[in-house]
Amino acid sequence: MSSREQRARVWVARLAEYHASGQTMKAWCAAHAVSIDQLKYWKRKHKDSQVEGSSAPSLPRLLPVALTEDSPLPSPEPLSLYIGSVRLEVRSGFDPQLLRATVAALQSC
């Protein structure tokens, strides 16, 4: 992988982190020692590559979740995970290794 491709992958991950954080650009950049201009550049570059139909991976939609030891136990309803157009249901007592392998397989598609 070229250094250009590697840098693009790093920034795709950073953009996902930024979007998931819910922070302002200024706050996120200060916390990650990144200039606002860099973040804006990569946001624009990534958006442009998505519009052009580039093979660049799309950003995952991540939602922050806060759990504490005092959090009530979830209902027996299954947890639904969406990866692209695929929906996975995770029920109590699931096999963590099988879930990891399944998610990895879906991400490689």
C-alpha cells in the first residue's frame, strides 16, 4: 500500500472518529492535535471521492453509547447491528468469536 493510500485510510478513520464524537471541529481538532484546515480538507476530499464513485470506503455511522455498572440490564430483545445493508441480531449468550469473524467477513466485502 502506498503512503498516499495509507494516509487516506488514516484520515477515513479520523473522520469516522470525528463524526462519532459529536464534538465541534474546533474541540475535536484540539483534542487530536490536528488543524481545522486539515480536517476540512479531508472531509471535502472524502466527500468528493464519494460523489465521484471512488472505491474509497464510506464512513461508518457510529453512535456513542455510555454504559455504567449501574445501567439496567437490557431487555431480552436481541441487539440489532447494521453493517451496510446487512442486519445482524445478537442475542444473550452469543459467541463473541463468531460475531468478530462475521463482522470481519462483512467488512472485507
